[in-house]
Amino acid sequence: MAMDLTLLPYHGEPYQSVEEIYRGEPKSGTSHFHAYATAYVIREGRRFTVAMTRVLYGEPMPKVIQRLLQRARRIGVKPRYLLLDRGFYSVEVVRYLQAARCPFLMPVARRGRKPRDPESSQSVWRFFAWKRSGWAKHRWRNAEGRLATVSICVVHGQFGKRGKRQRPQTFVYAYWGIRPGSCEWVRETYRTRFAIETTYRQMHQARIRTCTRDPLLRLLFVGLALILRNVWVWLHLMCLAVRQAGRIELRLERLRFRRMLIWLQHHAEKLFGFDDFTPAERPMPP
């Protein structure tokens, strides 16, 4: 199961409390957002959103993860391990997941100024200076002095987008509670969560645009959009996929997500008797 945080730009004032507005790096002309965390299962390349929650400004990330896990378990979803974004890389999150006995895999975040000699540094910068793949352990403390220990996987090689020139790159991952068979398995496993960007893009296609300041109403609109995407995935899996010799072949061209939204729009217009027209001052010329 993968977890991620999405930020929707907001240019208005808080509805009731300043904690409603999340602060982040500037995007779309603002540094204020409505933030939502989502959890989705990844099974044979198909993704279903199983839980979501609103994230308040200053809210500890372990509490957000706890809410998502509780809501997922409430519907019978218990993950083998979590795939987390580098934004979750912190002592507090690691300690909580270890206490909850929940295995995880996440990229290591580089913070602070790069040391002059990364190879001899005791920080995570030393792993990014490796010229080979390998394994290690890392311990670090937060500002309160709390200690966290994770296993490290360093993946070094020639990587690049298909059809473009490849170049040497080093990826560093932190994990706990799992036993990877190889460094390549770690990289390929984590890459399965990259499709979350497609999920968010489709969520934006279905999300109701609004000027309301009510955060609960905005949360409802985001939740409805994610449910519509789940319905689209379910339709392809159960009704539109071709099943041969125990294999499932998806035919996405049979029903694109935007086309399904247009169908639902037409059905709603018919259901509520909506007829879009405007009166003319004179008949149209022949």
C-alpha cells in the first residue's frame, strides 16, 4: 500500500481556523493549500484508493499515517508493507511505523547543506557519494534527541527515460521490516508508486471546482472524485477486461476516464431535466 500527500492551491481566507490552511512551497501563485493524504493499494498494476484524510497545518505526520491505516483496516485492507514519499522521511514517522510493526520503504531525503567531504560524513550524504550499489545501516536523531535506525539500500547505475541518454545516478532508500532480494528489486518496487500522479491527474478531472471556503465541502468533492476513479478501475477490471488463460488484459481504449465522466454528466442532466438553451431575438437565417 502506498501513501502520498497532495496539495490543492488555495487563494482565500480560512473558514474557521488558520490550521485549515496548509503551508508549503509556492505553487500556482500561492504557498497556501488544502492538503489531503491518501492511501491506495497496488495489486498487479491496478490501484484503488482505500482511504483519505484532510491534513491540517502543523499536524504530526505519524497521526496522519495512523488515521489512514485505521481506515484501511476498517474495510479489511492490511498492507504487507508501505511505500512512502520522501516527505515522510523523519525520525517521528520511522519510530511510529516500527512501533506499529508496519514494514515500509521510502527514499532518503537529503536535508541541510552538503558537507565538503560527503564520503567521510556521518549523515545520509555519504550514501549519495557511493559509486556502487550496496547495503548499510543508518542512525540519526531529531531535534528532540530521539533516535531512529533504518536499513539503507543504495542503487547506483545508468538510468534515464526511455529513448534518452542514460547517465550515472544514485538512489538511496530506507526500509524496515522487509528483506529485499536485490537492490534492483528495491528500485523497481518503489517505482510502482509513481503512477499516483496519474491518479491525481484523473482526480482533478473529476473534482468539482468551487469557491467555497468550507473545508469539509472541499474534502467531500475530493473524495467523490477519487470514488469515481475507483469505479472506473473496477469497470475495466470486472466488465471490460479480456480474460484469457488466467491472464487479464486491460483495454483502456474501450472506456477512457473522461468519457465516463461525460456519460455521467449527460445522465445527471437528463435526471434533473436540465435543458441548456438561450432565447434568440430573431430566427436564424436560412
